[in-house]
Amino acid sequence: MHHFGHISPQVRAELFHQEPADFTSDSPAPVLSAALGATLYSPATRPQLADDVRKQAARGVVSMVLCLEDSIDDADVTAGEANLVRQFAALDAGYSGRSGEPDDVPLLFIRVRRPHQIPDLVHRLGATSRLLSGFVLPKFTEERGTAFLEALAEAEAAAGRRLFAMPVLESPELLHLETRAESLAGVARTVDKYRERILALRLGVTDFCSAYGLRRAPDMTAYDVQIVAAVIADVVNVLGRSDGTGFTITGPVWEYFRVQERMFKPQLRRSPFMEGSADQLRTALIEHDLDGLLREIGLDRANGLLGKTCIHPSHVMPVHALSVVSHEEFSDARDILRTDRDGGGVLRSAYTNKMNEVKPHRAWAERTLLRAEVFGVAREDIGFVELLTAGLSG
């Protein structure tokens, strides 16, 4: 699979200086963690879940979480587990007998409630667990996390294939100031011990807000809620370092989804590269509540986060379009990494608008080129609106 694979090769050639690279569920963990993009959540109880997964993959989704936790009622957990077994079988039925990777199934993760569900579900999935990339672990702390990760190791051994964990940082111990430092230290100890199984860390900002009876409005980002912004900063400080000890940390969920794809259809009847279409789409984005989402994605990036939890398909393409590396970023990153590591020094940007310091900017450049590998590099004259328009019309 690859990002923007749902649009035609001709359109991709017009958009990209360097097209997004292929990856599979067997790709190296750093590649997969960068490639997660907009991870779309879906309740595990949906009766047509297999069809939903294929439909979203055809629209550009590359990672999904099938949720047995907060998105479903407590009384529906058993039915949700049984439904997952049926839906994985339905997904696998169209893939059986073919070699290689399924081209219509994104990276799939199951969000569980309790550790014992992990080996139990892998056992019940049987051969269809080959379509499973891992598990999302809720309310992750050192005490709870160890049990989850030991259960994952057991399931991985039984399945005979690699399974990843994506812990969710959302516990009150992490939020409350008097317990935050020790909680973060405990999480750091746990994920470091099981480093090879940790694909990314996810932030449960809705739970953070809930602890104080807060909910951000559609014109506000998570970073406008100061108590949330403080937690994000501390999580990145401890767990997102670029010295080899850090992990990919994904952006928080955006809760609002008044915008539907059909609202964009009038703009998409024309060529996505015509100026009028781009202007109309830009206006539509601002008028229909996506302006807050776009600002939050930019702030995610500025604060060291990559990818985003999504609960509605209309959020996926904005996240992916803003994840594409600009030609200017690519040019700067490549020049920095071409320069001798030990020599250091300062380079003038090829765009003649900034200075690139070789040593301080090296980690940024490495991260940027990894993002360029999985999301591609836009042509010089291509921006967010053109990428979004093409992605929605694909």
C-alpha cells in the first residue's frame, strides 16, 4: 500500500516531485509508525465492518482501529468480539489463496479493554490474524501496561508473526500534576523494556478534558486548552526525544465532523488544479469547521507529533494532505544531510529565505526525509489545497 494510492497515477505525477513509497505490514517499525497518518477509529460492533474497511481503504485510509473500548457499550463487548471474528473472516475470504500483502486492507489494530482479550482474540481469529497489525492499549500506565504487553508477547508467539502495540496515554495519573512525573517515568520504563513492540504512543485528550469537565469548541485546538497543552508538552519531553530513546507520538482526536465529503462535490466537478476550484475549496474548509482541525494538525507537527487519531472519514484527507513534505522542506532536509555530520556549519537554503544549521537541524532533517518517504514530496507549485482536492476526488 501507499499514501494517495487511491488517486490515478497521472494525477499523482502532477502532484508529486517524489511519490509516496510502498510499504506493507512487514515494513520496518520506523516506516510504519511514520506511515500511520490519519488512524480512523470504528466501533467493533458495526455489522458491515469488513465492507467499511474496504471502502475506507479505497478512499485512502491506511490505518484503522477497530474499537472494543469506549466507543461501544459495556454490554456489547462480547458481541463486538464475536463480530470481529466474523468480519476478519469476511475480509480474509477475498484474500485467501493469494500470496503477498492484501492490497485492499489497511493496517488494522484492535482496541481492547483488558489484557486477556489479546491472546483470546488472536486465538479466535486463527489464520485471519494475518490481517491484524496489533492492538491499542487503553489507559496505559506502568502497572496496567506491563500486563498488556506480556499478553501481547503471548499472542505474538501463538500467532507466529509480529504484532505491535499502540499504548494510549490518557490516565488521571498522567494528567494530575502531583503524579505526572512519576507516571511518565513509569510509562517510559515500560515502553523502553518492550521497545520492539511499540509502534506509536497515542494521546487520549478527550479523557484529559473529561477529568475537568472540559470540552474544546470547534474553533479551538487542543493547544488552546492549557491543561491539555501542558500534558502534551511533558509527554513529548519525556517520550518523544530524537536521541534514539523516543517514540512516535500521534496527535489527539478531532471531535467535530459536521463537514461531509458531499459538501465538496461542487468544487470537485472541475479540475483539482484550476484556481477557482482551489479557492472555492479553501473557503468551504474555513466555513464548515475544518479550520480548527487544520490549525490543530499544524500545531501537532510544531509540537513533535505525527499522525492523528480520527473518528470520521472527512478528517483523513486533511491529515494526509498536510503530511506531504513540501518541496522547500525536502530541499532543506536533503542539503543538511548531505553535509558532513562532524563538520557542522551553516548553509543558505536553496530557497534563499533561511539559514540551515547542520548540527541543530539534523534530527529535523532525518524526520522530514522519513515523512517524505511515506507521504511523498509535493512539486514546487503544489500546496495543501491541490493535494486535498485530488485526495477527495480520487
